[in-house]
Amino acid sequence: MKSAEISTNWGRIAAFFLGYLGLFVLAVPALLLALFQRQAGSLDWPPPAAVAGHGPEWAVADGQFVDAARLLGAAGPVVDARAVVPGAEAAAAAVNPDGSLAAAAVGAGDLGAALAANYRVSTQGPDGHVTTLDGMQGRLMAEPGRALIVLGMDKGTAAARADSVAALSHVADVAPRVASPAQRAAALGFVGFWAALQLFLFPRAARWAGLRAART
């Protein structure tokens, strides 16, 4: 009489890790979320810019620029400048090691005039080129709802700093499409449901994969 032997079912183990964990738990929800973002808009991008139609570098959250260093092309510390820019919803300034500086603001009021006054602009050309009472040169960009100034001790320094200022880039003229709060809530609800489902399915799938086949 032959005795029964218990063998490990490697096929089930492979199916558990590759099929259940790899495909069902990870790949399927990732694919569904990617398709959802394609239709609804990005779920993980910062909020759209405070002024509609501007690039993502102008994005504001809780009264602060989301990425002020990129916005200003800062090589030095960035500080909150709302106290010196009346009417600004968000304002930031940076002084760089090369002596150049940059400041930006979004909000209500004449922000261009506020930045010009704060940095003592004495003359301004039709192309936005400015000089200050301190002898600095640079560029002032002012539009309804936003303003930006870049200054250097000479025109070359100011131009070099302007090249690194994301706010002066025209590559992205439109803010990325971002999912609405309701769409974000729907995506979060899907993730929560999927995680709860795994609490029910995972122990059963693991038990199934751990069953050993009997052979005689």
C-alpha cells in the first residue's frame, strides 16, 4: 500500500504572486486610475494657477506659491512677500548669490505698480525693461491678476537670471487639466473600496495558494 505524500503546489503560489498580487491588486487599479485621470484630469498635480490660463508654475495653495523657487528661478532663499505687496493673494521674492533678485505676486489690485514701488523702479520702457533708483536693471511683467519683476546689477546679470525664471517661459501657456474635488473624492472612494476588498479576498487567496496537493 502506497502512502500519500504532500507536495507544494508551485503553480498556485505563482498564480497568487503573479496573478493576484501583481495583476489584480496592483496592475488593474493602476490602469483604472490612469484611465480615470486621462478623462477627468490629473489627481496628483498641484491646484491650478490662481489666475486661469497661466502655466503650472503660477499654482497657488494656502496663500503660497506651490513651487516658488521654480517660479522665480531662485538660487537663494525664497521669502513670503505678501506684506509688501498690497492686494496679493500670494507673493514671493528671492535674492540670489549673483546679486540678482526676482519677485512675483498674484491677486487683486495693481500688482505691477506695487512691485515697482517696492523695488524703487525709476524708469520703465514699453518692452518692460526697467531701471531702479539703486541702479539695477531688469524686466517687469504686469498683467491683470499677476506681476513679476527680475532685476540684476547689470542688464547681463538680469538677463541670465530671467533665463531660469519659469514664470517667463512660454512653453506651457495653459495650466494642466486637474480633476475637480468631486472627481478626486470619487477616485479616493475607489481606492478605499479596493483596499477594503483586499481585506476580504487576500486571506482567502493566500489560503488557496498555500494548499498542498496530495500525491500517492
